[in-house]
Amino acid sequence: MNPETRLFIDGELVAAASGSTYPNINPATEEVMGEVADAGPEDMDKAVAAARRAFDETDWSTNHAFRLECLQQLKEGLQAEMGDFKQQIAAETGAPLGICGEMGPQCDIPIGFMDYTLERLPQYEWSRDIGISEMMGGKSRRLVEKEAIGVVACVTPWNVPLQINLAKCVPALAAGCTVILKAAPDTPWSATMLGRIVKDYTDIPAGVFNVITSEDPATVGDQLVGDPRVDMVSFTGSTAVGKHIMARASQTVKKVFLELGGKSANIVLDDADLGTSLLSALAVCFHAGQGCALNTRLLVPRAKQAEVEELLETYFGFISYGDPAAEGAIMGPQVNARQRERVLAYIEKGKAEGARLLLGGGTPDHLDKGYYVEPTVFVDVTNDMTIAREEIFGPVLAVISYEDEEDAIRVANDSDFGLSGSVWSASEERALAVARRIRTGTINVNGGNFYAADAPFGGYKQSGIGREMGLEGFEEYLQTKTIAIGV
């Protein structure tokens, strides 16, 4: 691997002003792979100042053709560096190599998603004429114009870092904004490499794109979110941190986009084929359960619970986990020791509250290194238990039995979250009718998959505000101006 260890500020790759660095640890081996710059308040101030100047003093926000050219260069740079980049992402996230390739969201797919923005940018209607109005004795011709919102702080998590870095930064840059990307401390190279690629492959002007990494994300993060020179915060992460960011940003009344937690329900209706539908429950092991949209509550008919348990024991026995580089692995470790302990604490909470442990529940005996948790399934879960209410972000499935269709819908909607979900039925019409009653931003029916570049992603309730990807994701980074011209 040839990682980038420096910050990217005002067009230059630089060390932290203090000279400090911190280690980047491989969660599968617990070994230090390398280091990265540990930014402090001085570095963040320089990055914000650069982004503000670039927005106010260059034509980046208005020169649509130039932006398109620069973003095309960025994609070409990403493709040129993809092999090395993929290895870095796999190493620092602990994600199996399979989901870093064409079968997952860690590298190839998010780079490919850039085409959606590149193809639509030259077609976008930046100004539209809404005609003549007569008001107060005069006539006016009205124009509605779309403009870049300004300086954007993109604050991203560690679970699928490149996917979310690109899903925020590319639309923001395409809209004409300037960006400060503050990376998650556990996956810094997935961000710093973007700084190197911007410098080496693109004509993006100095200050338009900046990258900050820090072992203490709270200090520089609070500074970034509260800075009055920043016009918008785009954040993906936990609901608790999202609430803090929303409160902090409110002091300067800046726009906030939030993509937060989930506790999504996978509803298997009584006419669904259990053999097929229950295979989807294995998704809780995808990337060791570290995905906000994963379906972590499985809702099944009470009359079929015994059959469900038997199938789950069989299916989860197929899960291969351990070395993320091993062929066929779909599950690696938790990202760090703290996250592993958090997941294990939830498992103990489930036992204490009366859920019955069907399988898993601890750390694997066959692995002496790495932050692993066994694939874990609880049954006899009620929807008021902690493991059914809170986002665990680990390979833990809560199986909840329901009485009838109305009960299933009630349980699914009885959540503070509303990010995603699934419905299975022998009747597409019935499944779709149930899906439309579930209060979530995305939902899959009979094995469908909402994840695509043109599909808006985001949540209801405490799962967030706004949408990422699709046209809606691009327009998050725009302001609307109405101009009236006397005629």
C-alpha cells in the first residue's frame, strides 16, 4: 500500500501544524499499518479559510463547464489509483475484499456512481422563467435560479468511508460548493487519498476541496460545525452525534443534512416463502453489521416461529468470517475495540432483558486477534427491549414474532428510527401495500435493492433530514433565488 498520510489544505498536501500524527490500526490484526496527520484547530481554521476564499473569490460556483471537466478528471484519477485504494480501504475498515470490489459499496461501486452526477450536470436547469405576474399595479417577469449553497462541511463515518465521502463531496462540488471533508478517525486514508488524487490528477483550484483528519474528531468537528464561514453541514453518523451537530449548527442558522441511525424491520408476511425470505436475514452479518440501513429486526408470524428458528440456525451456519482477505468471507471484524465492546454489551443487555440467545453471543474461539464478534441471533424478542430499540451496529439480529399483518406494521413503525426495511410476500401487491405503510425513507420488496446512484437515500424520524444521492441529493447543496424584473 502507498497511503497518503498528509492533510490537504488550500491545494497542498501538508503535515499537521503541530507535527502530530496518530496510528491507523488494522481491525482484523490489531496491528498498526501506518500513520496519518493529526489535525488541530489551526489546521481546521486554515481549511475553512481556504474554502471560504475559494468560494467567494473564484468562479468555481458559476463555471459549470470547468467543474464538469474537473470532476471527470477526479473520476479518472480514482480509477487510475483504484487497485491501491481498494487495498487501503479493506485494511482500515476490516471489510472483506469481496465487498470492496464489484459486489459491494466500498470502492468500485461508489466510483461508478459518479457517472450519474457527471451525466446530469450539463443538463441541469440552473435557471427557469416562470413568466409574467401582475401585482400591485405593475408587471414583473420572474426567474427562479439555483445557486451553490457555499462552503460545505462534509463529516463522514468509518463504515463505508469512500462511498459516503464521494456521495457527499461529488454532488457538493458539482453544485459549485467548496468543501472541507472531515474524515472519521478510524478510516483516515480513505479521505487523505482523495486529497492526493485531487492534487495529482485534477485542475480543481486551491481551496475548493480540503481534507482534515484528526484522532480527536470532537474538537475539530465542533470547530468546523460552529464556524460562521461554513454555510452547510452534511453529516452521516449516529443519531446522538447528529442531534449535537444540529444544535451546534443552529447557532449560526446553517443548513444541516443528516443521515443517521436505523433499526430497520425485515417483515416476512405469513404467505412468504420462508426458505427464500429468511436468507435475507444474513444481511445482518454484511460488513459485521456495520451498516445503518441493514435490517436488524426480523418480524415473523408467531405461528411459524419454530420453523423460522430451524432455518436461521442452518443459514447462519454458512457464514464464513475471519480474515477479510479470505475468499468467500462476507464478514470481518468490528472497526475497533471500543465498537466490539459496545456490541458485546448490547448482547449482554439482550440476555438480561429476557431475549433468548439462539446462536452466537460472544467472540470467536478460532480467532485470537482482531475485533470480532460472532454472528448473533436473539429470539423471543419484544419490541420494547433495548436490542429492538437501539442501533447496535454489529452482527446482531433480533427476531420478533407478530400476530397478524396489522401487528407487523405496528411493530415495524414502533421505532424512533425510519431509515429502511423490507417486506416479503407471495403477492407483490400485498407486499407493496404493506411497504407503503412503513414509515421509512427506503424499503425493499421481495428482494429488491434500493441502493443505486439515482435513488435518493435518507430517513424519516430520527434517522435524519434530507436525502443523499439521486437528484434530491444533488439539490441538497443548492440555494433557490427568485428574481423579479420589471416590465
